[in-house]
Amino acid sequence: MQASENSIERLTFNKYSFHPFLIVCLGLIVFIASLLGIFSRPVGMLASIWPANAILLGLMLRNPSLASPAGWLSAAAGYVMADLVTGSDFWQAIGLNTANLVSAGLGYGLFTRLREEDRRLRRPLSVLYMFAVATAAGVCASAVGACASVFFFGEPAWTAYLSWLTTDLVNYTVVVPVFQTMPSLVRRSRRAAFLRHGQALAAHPLPLILLVLSCSAALIVGGPGAIAFPVPALIWCALSYGLFATTALTMIVSLLTQVAVASGALRLGVSGIAETTLTSTRLGITLLALGPLTVASVDTARRSLIARLSHAVDYDFLTQCLARGAFMARASSLIARLEKSDEPAYAMMIDIDHFKAINDTHGHAVGDHVLQVVARTIRANLRTDDLFGRLGGEEFAIVLARQSPQDARDVAERVLRAIRSTAIEFAHGGRLSVTASIGIATAAQSEMGLAHLLSQADVALYGAKAAGRDRVGEPVSSAERGTLLEKTAKI
């Protein structure tokens, strides 16, 4: 079941499997993207923007099942139909779109050679690797496009080659990362991640406002340097909004800049819009886009490293529950909040029965496995906001909030039943059943405090052990504590 969920989450399927609906959607998307490029063509020139190749590449990288013969045929039909419905000659449509398919196909072959972390821009040098691959794909595939342009339009070979190269380069650089970093909407956790990007934009609007103002200033001021005006705002966005939001904003700004230059809305100080102007603009946009993309990639790698280090410090390596220090800190903070709102807190001390005998009889490797299984069993029977930690050895602790006394007791009984019914299998064969004892305590408002709460739960744990183990112990009076300690020591 888990493997199935992971395959859906990553949108990956067996290579060359046939999914008719997805294949048809692929052709439709390529058709619409091609129309967008065709309508952006200045008179007498190729398209000022051509995102279709990059969109096709991004979709196939995100979902490799689309890179099947049926997928490529569907994409080819989308390309050709877009040209035909806009009045292009049939053989001209075939020739130009053969070049588009070669470009996307070569790009797919090269991009899949990158490691998964680099394709998703998760490492500091990922953007440079992506740019190198995009350059290699563009350099090779543009030769085919240049030949088609020379044959059908009579363009100078070098001019046609640079036009194809810079078009593919800018779109592969700014469009493909959006597909590679986009959170999946299939699983709830990924949908939540997607929503967090929107919440970050709403919570910190200043970088976005500055981006809009800088783009407006570029249109007003004009000149060759105007295409660089949004870069500082994009870098601020990269440090504020995360990887996907940065790639999306960079793509939008880059595509709109190309359209603004081609339409004359962004005045660069040159007379007319020549092909060389568009070529130079596309190359400049590509190089400028590397800045915010790299900043976002490096920041993502930094955050990931900090998260891993924090997890290593806060969580017990063996059982993956909270380590003693992190548990005590978080529990103290929780109890302090509960004290302010006059809510009770409940603590449980859990001890695996006869754990020393397990280590002595079966060895420490089996003992470690028992700790792992018991920890997983306990965690599976708690709420996500309950605090659960390992205090040391075979001793665990739980702090509950927003529970009634009976609810807390029910949780303890449920945990005991789950541990009792769990059969622990050995790697070399055989099975072992274990039990645990639990001491439960409630902090009254006048006695609120983690130390007091754990102390009371510890006394209750002694009571459970003295009563025969595999049970829940209730708090006892101070007078009974010494007797329990002596009795437990003899067991």
C-alpha cells in the first residue's frame, strides 16, 4: 500500500505504460502551448516565446509514463494541429515541429541523466547542472531547427541557429523547474505543502509588491538594463517564499518580459524589434534568472540540512521518538501553556517489563529491535499532538493535553493492549511477546509542573510493577512511596 501511495505522490508509472486520458491531455496541452507561441510571433519572425517544448519536457520528467511512443505521437499531433489551424503549410508544420520534438526528446534524454535531487533543485549546484543540460540540449537540437528555418523562411543559418538556441535555453531554464518543484496535489500532505506557499505569499506580501513595482519601473524607464530590474525582488522572493513559488514567479516574469520586448511595451532603446534583439533579450533573461533560482535552491538545501540536523538532535536515533532533552523542553512548554489556560495535564511513564532479561537472553540486537517495535506501537496509539519521548533505556514518557481523566486512562489501557498483542519476530526466526507497565498521573492546578508530573507518574509506575506488571498504575500518596520502592526492588 505504501509503495502504491509513493508512486502516486511522485506521479511516476511504469515506463511505456498506456494511460489514454493522460496521453490525450498531453497532446491538448502541447496544442494550447503551441498556439500561445504562434500568437506571439512578430511579423516575419519566429515566435517571441515558445514554452511548448519546455512544458512537454516538464510533464514527461514529472510523469515518465508520458514518454512513451503514444505520448510522443500525441505531442506531435498537438504541435502539428496548432500550426495547421493557424494557417501554416502542412510540410512547413511537419518540418518545424520535427525540430521541436527533437529538442524535447534530446532534453528528456539529458535531463533524466541528472540525479533526482538535482532535477528538483534540492542541492546548491542543481541550477548550474540544469543550465548545463539545457545548454547541451539546445546546442544540439537547434541545428535541426536552424535547418528548418533556413529551408522554409530563408533565414541566415547563424541567425536561425541562435534564435532556436536562446528560445529553448530560456524556456528550459525558467519553465522546467516549475514542473520539477511543484508539490503534488494527490496526497493530503502535499496539498498542505502547496497551500503553505500561498499562505507565505499572503503573510509576507512585501517581496511580491516589490516585484510588481520593479516590473512596472522597467516598463516606465525602459532601456537595455530594464530586464534586470526585477532581479533583486526575485532574490527577496527566493529567500521568503520557498523553491516552488520562486520558480513560478521567475517563469512568469521571464515570459512576460519576452512578450513585452517583442510587442514594444518594454523599450530597449533600439529602433524596431529585430530578431537579434529578441535573441539577446532571451539570453539575458536566461542568465539573470539563474540568480534567484540558485538562491532558492541553496536556501532549500540549507533548510533541508538544518531540518536533518534538528531531527538528529531532537529525536532518538533508535526509536525515532523524542529524545530526552527535546521531550523535556517541549513538555515543559506545553505545561506552561496549559497552566495559563487552567487546563490539566496528564503524564505517563512506560517501562518494558523484564527488559534486562530480554537483553541477557537474546542479546542487545534483539533488545534494540524490541525498543523499536514498542515505540512504533505506542506512537500508533497516540494523537499527533501528544508528546512521546524516550527518557532512557527501556523507559518512555507521554504527556497528554485536552483529555479528560477517563480519556487519559483509556489511552493508557489502549497502549498496554497494543503492546501485549504485538508479536516481535526475530530475523533468524522465532517470536517474542512483551508487556509493559504504565504509571499515570494528573497535575492539579496548584501542582502544575513537569518535574512534579513525571515524579507522580514514576511513583504510579512503581505501583504497577509492585502489583504484578502489565497494568496501569494510579498515583499513590507520599507515605506509600517508600514501601513501593522497596517492594519493586525485590521483584
